[in-house]
Amino acid sequence: MKSFIRNILFNAFSIFLISQVVSGMKVSGGLIAYLIGGFALTLLMVLLKPILKILTLPLNIITLGMFSFVINVIIFYLLTVFVPSIIISAFTFPGLSFSGFVIPSFYLNTLFAFILISFLQSVVVSFLTWLIKK
């Protein structure tokens, strides 16, 4: 039970952090929406992810485990379906310039927005889990 609540809080914080950084993710409703989103994301990860991993095992073996990333994208899509206060949409990255290193502005359609947000969520939750273990 303790780890379930911790996962809810980690997912809620990752949704908050990503919505502040990425302009393609909008959350309306305040703290309650983040907690509901964290709860729904945790439930989807606990209940649906193992089933999808079993169903996509042949593709996962062929791609040497890279298809498991697509499962996270599917889970985030289902999150936006089940929690209407969380919206992921296409956006334009404004670009970045730092010490001569330049990233130009580019457009991310909805699929790539889901991929980016799924990647960022896994990075944030992995970092928080690592931080707690230390």
C-alpha cells in the first residue's frame, strides 16, 4: 500500500512537472486534477501494462525491448481518454540557444508529443525512485 501511494505521488508530480515544461500538455483543475491523473496513471501502469507486455511479447523480442516504449505511449493516450482534465496536443518547440549550441524550433505533432511526454514521465519517475532509494 505504501508503494502504491508513493507511485501515485510520483506520477502526480511528474504530470505537474511535465505540464510546466512542455506546452503540449495541459492540466485543468489544480491539485485535484494532478492527484486524479497520478492515481489513474498508476492504475493503468499496474493493471494494463502487464497485459500489454504479454500481448506484445513477440514484437518486444523482435525489437529487443524497444517496443515497450510504445506501451507507455498507449497508456498515456488512455490516460487522456479516462481523465478529461489532462490534454496532450501538438505543439511547437520554440528552440533553444546556449553557449553556441543551438536547437532550432520545430513542430511536434500529437503522436510525437505523446512520445516525448511518455519519455519525460519515465525519466522523472525513474529519477524520483532513484532519489528515494539513496
